[in-house]
Amino acid sequence: MSPWDELPVRDELRGKSPYGAPQLDVPVRLNTNENPYPLPEPLVERIVERVREAARNLNRYPDRDAVELRTELAKYLTKTGKYAVGVENVWAANGSNEVIQQLLQTFGGPGRTAIGFEPSYSMHGLISRGTGTGWISGPRNEDFTIDLVAAEKAIAENRPEVVFITTPNNPTGNAVPPETVLALYEAAQAAKPSMVVVDEAYIEFSHGDSLLPLLEGRPNLVVSRTMSKAFGAAGLRLGYLAAHPAVVDAVQLVRLPYHLSAVTQATALAALEHTDTLLGYVEQLKAERDRLVAELRAIGYDVTESDANFVQFGRFDGSAGSHEAWQKILDRGVLVRDNGVPGWLRVSAGTPEENDAFLDAVRELKKDLEQEQSA
Ligand SMILES: *Cc1c(COP(=O)(O)O)cnc(C)c1O
């Protein structure tokens, strides 16, 4: 028996694996959907200035309600989302993972359930378990779109308190049509009043618009966002949500006092002063994403339509095949992601040079696989 077996760990956590994208030291890392561009120097300077100011007051607790930060986030959403939100509609936390955790602590918990349509973002299920919320894995079609009839049936049968819809979806990359989100919202409300959380972590990379306007007249809808991807600030740890003010009030019941440090608030405010520059990188990454899709198809891979800063490609021979392909790409110095979707791998859009290195690696891999087949 290992000491693990003797720890009085909660039953629902026993035997589960923690979130664990490998952090390997290889030349080209395209496995966690980070923005490959470091922050521009003027922004780095501005962060230092704002953090220096904040440092003078570190003897005091930070603004518990992060009012200045939420005001600026609301302005950003209003400017880019085709829908006006105010500070009362916005809440922020340490990454959208913490936003999701606070939502599940508020609306999920023991005796309650949450549903997601898998394959999707694994943290929705993991945080559900961590908060004692039962997890229901809903279905998708072969092409990774949401099977609406089956999804509505799963909602009607299970009557979950929380419904997760990730759009654009991770790891598959495809966006969910607004009509599908609306139909699932209706289905969820018909089953019992439940919260529908639209995870828009990648929305800035989408060909389509944010679903923020759907908040109008839908008090049980939440749109969650992050500065980790489009803003190129994964190290900052800042996520946020937009919803009816009642939702923002409700999550106050579970948030830890002073959860957002003064340093985090100062850094995020500095980044929000530079949204124009940061979103300039997004345009480059979208072009690189489209290039990856086109070149992967030209090489002969299957590719799932992508509205995100990453691309799902395959098909390999089941789970063993995708793992073997992952290793062979890694052997060529490129780290991609094996999300456990049998037959598929995911690559994040990097700089043009990184993407070229990746494309060279998968071109060679394709030749290897074809030789193996004809042997
Ligand atoms: C990366 C990602 C997040 C972001 O998490 P942070 O905690 O904000 O870094 C949230 N949702 C999805 C679907 C993601 O892929």
C-alpha cells in the first residue's frame, strides 16, 4: 500500500488524475494554447509602473471588489462584444478556472450535477468533482458538433443545475452556433431553472461574434472569458465573467476575501490599457491558424474546423496511434497535445517559424506512417 491509499481523500477524488499538460523543455512548445508572443516592451514598462504603485500599499488588503478592474473589463467587453455591460455585470478571479470554480461552488455542490458535451475542456469535469458536483458527460456527433437532440434529451433526463458549453470548443476547435446555445438554454430552463455557462476562452480568435448579446433577458446565462489566451497573459492568472448582476452578487458568497491580489489587479489594468496592441497579435495568430488548417489538409491530414488559436488534426489509429504520433512529433522537437481524443492530436498556433517546424515534423511523420503501412 502506498501512503496515498491510507490518506482519507474524498471518495470521488480517488483514482482520478490531476490536470497535467506536460511542461517539457523542448524547442517548440505548441501544447497549451498559449500566445507565442511575449508582451510588448511598452506594456512591460507600464506593468512595472503600476505594480510599483501597488507595492507602496501592500501593507493594506487589495480592493476586495476589484471595482476599477471590473469597470475596465466591462468597457473592453462593451467595445468588442456588440453588447453593453457595466461593472455590475462583470466579475473577475484568478483565471477563468477560478471563475468556473466559484460558479460551481455557488450553483453546483453535493446533490447537484453539471453537464458538458465531451470531448471538451477537461477542467469543467475536474472542478465539478472538486466541488462535490456530480459530472455528466453529454454526447457529441462524430464530427464533434453538439448532437442537439441527444443533448436536449440528456438535459431533460438528468436535470443538471449547471450546463457547460465551450465555444469555440477546446480541444476540437469548432464553434457552437448561437441557435444551439439558445436551444440548450431553453432545454435547461424547461428541466429546472439552471445555469448555462458559455466558456468563451477563445472567442477573440473566432470567425464569429461573442455570444454576449444573448445575456439580454437571460438571467441564468453566464459568459466566461480569460486573459490567458488572446491577451497573451497566461502567467497573469486573470479570468472574468459577464452575467446578470444577481449572478455577480451570488458568487460573492463563495469567493475568498481579497482573492485578487493588488499585484494581479495592477497588472491586469496595465494590460487592458494595451488591448489594441495585444489584439493585433490575435489577427496574426488567426492567419497562422488558417494556414495550419490549409497545410495540414494539403499534407493529407483530417482537420476539424477551427475558430480557436489551435487546430485538431488526425486521424491516427485510435488512442495508441495518436499517442505514438505525439511521441514521434516530440522526437522532432515539437510538443503538441494528446488530449485523449482517440485518433486526434491538437496543435496551438505559434509563431510562423514554430508552425513551420511543426509542419515539417508532421510531413515527415506522414511519410513514416505511409511507409509503415506499405511495409
Ligand atoms: C485555457 C482555457 C481556460 C482558461 O483558463 P485560465 O484559468 O483563465 O487560464 C478556460 N476555458 C477553456 C475552455 C480553456 O481552454
